[in-house]
Amino acid sequence: MENRMRALLSLAAIVACALTAQAQDDAALELHLDFESDEAADVSGNGRDGAVVGAPTVVPGVVGDAWEFDGGLQIDLNDQLFKDPDRELSVRVWLLPSDLDTMRTIYDEGGAWTGFTVRIMDGALEFATVCCDAAHPPPEVISVDYTGGDEWAEVAAVFGQGQMLLYVNGLVVGEQATDWAELGGHGQAAGIGNISPGDTAFGGGGGFYVGLMDEFRVYSRMLDAEELSLSVDPMASDMVTMWARVRAATTPTTW
Ligand SMILES: [Ca+2]
Ligand SMILES: [Ca+2]
């Protein structure tokens, strides 16, 4: 029995190592704020540290620590990446909002000509993209009821190939086709917890997010449901994925 427990622990360690290696090897991971200190340090390896406006409170989170956003806190992301065209763009973040009323901006990149914005609006979780016209064309919007509840949830907004998808805990909660295949370059960079300067993909301004936030990541590719489900139910799904990889690597032809 003891041996079996030891073997299981070893296996868990192998899976954890494989996942860590996989995450670090993801060339499309452009930004990762883990909120382990009171600085918006980018731990993706790309050096895109954010500029903190306000004073975060560091609290226990989903992975290590998280930040409490008090309604006067935001992170400005000024790297050129956040102004460049986006053929594919995904953001994922763990949220535990404490205020779902009015407008609570989670992520805003670009603006009302060309942009990508995720927010809470009067009890709904909303995701908008717009492109690429100075006449401010109508955005494409996904809006779903969001109760928030008392538990952390991982929200992901995915854009690419003329498609938008909104996920909560690895499940698609909204889908929308777009007329634009990509988001063009934009003068406004990005912000977390409120808008980047100017306006949003929804067309108007923004508002401060209130509540907890952890593990904010930006990718230059479309995340899929399977990988998003891993962080919600890691052992179950990872074991399947892990075994599939092992078998694929060790089995020369068919099985
Ligand atoms: Ca963390
Ligand atoms: Ca903006």
C-alpha cells in the first residue's frame, strides 16, 4: 500500500513537471501576471511588466497569492505587443468579483475603432471585439448572465479566425462570428482592472474592477476548451492527456 502511494506521488510529480514544462514552452504565452507580489511582474519570460496605478492588496489566491482590486486599482500594459495587430488573441484569468453592478472592466486592449474588451456589466459577463474603422463600426458582443457567486472562476476570452468564444471554467458560455478575420494595429495599448486610455471595443468608457484576480495570462493564439478545462479539474484531465502523450510517444504505429 505504501509503495502504491509512493508510485502515485511520483506520477503526480511527473505530471506536474510535464505541465510546468509545457506552460513554459508555450511560445504564444505573451504575458503572465501571477500576483505573487505587489508589483505587476510578467513571469512569462517576455519582460512585459505592467505599471500599477493604485495600491494592490496581496491576498491568498488560486495559485499562491492574488490581488484584491479595491475600485481604484488598475494595471497599464504599455508594451508594443498590445498595439500590434492580433491575428489570434486569448486572455484567461481567475476572478472572484465582489461587485457585479455597473461597469467593471477586466481587460481592455485597443479601443472603439479596433479593440478587444472583457467586462462585467450590470450582472452580465461581456466580451466585445471591433475592427477596423475610424467610423466606429458596431462591435460584436457576447453577453451572458454572470452571478459570480462565492467561488473563484476562470474566465477566458478567445478571438481568432473570425470567431469569438467566451469560456467560464473551461465551458463555452458564448460564441459569436465576426466580419473581421483579425484585429488590426491600434494606438491604445492595454489595461487590466480598467480601460487602457481612450475607449473600449464596446464603444464607450470603462470602470474599475472590484474583487479578486489571479493568474492573468495573454496568448497570441486561440486557447481551446480542453486546455482551459485543465486548470479547473487538473488531475482528472491531465492524467488522460498525460497518458495520451506517453502512449503516442512510445507507440510507433497504431494502438
Ligand atoms: Ca497567483
Ligand atoms: Ca482602450
